[in-house]
Amino acid sequence: MTNPQTTLATKYGSFMVRSWGDTNSHGLLLWTEGVEKVANPLVRLHSSCIFSESLGSVDCDCNLQLQESLKSMSEQGGALVYLYQEGRGHGIERKIEAMEVQRIHDIDTHDAFELLGLDLDPRDYSGAINALKELHLASPVRLISNNPRKLKQLTDEGFEVSERIQLNLEISPEIEKYLLSKKNKLGHDINVTNFSTNR
């Protein structure tokens, strides 16, 4: 069976959407209609975060990144690959376990992962990138991401990336700490001074 697709109406406008992948790597592919004709289209590889995206958690910027990416793509044209990768690919159970370790020891996500003996970021984006290739996007693309591993995997897979875009977000002090932790411990290319902190 081929992956079904349909039109998805959102508060930012309409996107095309279809499923992609197999039991090992899967998710959703969203794109603006006619994206193959857009020069320098926006691209984002986005890992799921049920706690912020569905339950309103304010401890990370995942939902803010998702919403702002969709908004920018609706205005400029682009594609977003949504990956079912809770807890940086470790799964929802280990994510909850790490959250409890954070709470008990008053440490950040990355220290909690290390305390549990987990890789800080084992995610692989090859399946998501294959899904992107099916759209035949114009080259180069503009990548919405702070993660150097996403940039490297995209370029390794033949995508030319002309620009890496950091979204301007209004963040809480909790999110500011989270972003600084990603910058210092995962090497994410983040300039927190670009964000507006809601104190």
C-alpha cells in the first residue's frame, strides 16, 4: 500500500500531508502545495514531543519551533518532516524516566540521560531525508534548525543548504536554561540573545 496523503487545514493555512517510513523509522511529511517550484524552500526535520505539543509543557521549545516553522513555511514555502522520536529516539518510557531523574536531582535533560546511561542524541535522520527527496525540492534549501547533526546528514545525503535559520521565539526562563544546555552539551548552534525571554 502506498502512503496515503491528503490536505491538512491549519491555522497557518493548508498543507499537504502524508505518512512515510516503516516500523523502524516513520512519521509525517507536510509540505506547501507547489513546493517543488519554490526557490530556496524552507526545510525542517522535527522530532515529536507529546508533552509540549499536546499537553502544554513549558520546559522545552519543541512546540514553539514546530508552530513557528509551520507559520514560516506557509508564508514562504517549504516542507517539514515530523519524526516519531520521543526522548531523542529513546522512546516515551525512557523520556518519562529521565524527566523524573531531572526532578529528583534538579539536573538538566542531558545530565539525566547520562545518569541513566543513555546516549545524549542517537537519532538518525536518513529515513526522514529520504521522504524529503520524494518532493524533488529545488536546491539549495534553507534549514530551520540549531542542530549541527541535522545539517551534516542533509548535506551528506546530497542536499545543498544555503542557510541555517534560527527562529525568533519568545521563551521562558526554563526554556532558556534548556537551550543553553543544548548549546553547551550537544554543540547546538544557538544564540540565546536572539530570543525574547518572558520573565
